[in-house]
Amino acid sequence: MTMKKKYHIQKSPFIVPTTDGKLIEEHFGLASINSEISIARMIAPPKWSEPFQTPEFDEFTYIIKGKKQFIINDEPIVLSAGESIKIEKGTRVQYSNPFEESCEYIAVCMPAFSIDKVHREA
């Protein structure tokens, strides 16, 4: 009788195509393997930003290197390496890197990130 493995090692994350210079390596999530959670390593280039959004998922961010700006309900917050944040679903937020160096971070979304649940503003 063969036992099903109770683990999955991700050696080749899905590289999400972007047009803004941001690197997104999704290790677990809807694009890589069917998952209830998204875990991605990101690198946001200097001067990067994306539109405001009001997602239907909680998002946790851990800063590895550099700084990242969050505007949460019109309140600007800047996190540096070693800091983390949880932003609850239904919260209007904008993510950006207005600084001179790249920002490397890990993002975790629960439930998993999907483009139809992020609700980015035009």
C-alpha cells in the first residue's frame, strides 16, 4: 500500500507576470497549486506603487529588506526590515515603495489571493 505524502516542497514557484517591474514568486496559492492560502516572495522596485484596493482576504506582510509604504484608510504607514503587519479584509489599502532602494518582502493572503477578490481601483 502506498502512502500519500503529507507535505509538498516548492522548488519552482510560479512567477506572476507583471508590467510594473515587481517580482512576484508565488510559492503557494491559486496560481501555483490549489491552496487556501497564498504565500509569495515579492521584490518591489524603487518608486513602485499600485492602485488602492479593498480585498476580500486578510493580508500579512513581512519586510525582509528595504522599506514599504502602506496607506490604510488614508493613514500612511512605513515598515522597515524585520517588521510585519496584518491588514484585515475589507480594508482600503494602497501598497507602494516610494523609496530609493528595492523592498523585498513576504506576503501571505488568507484566503488565497485572486484577482477577482482584490478589487483594485481604476
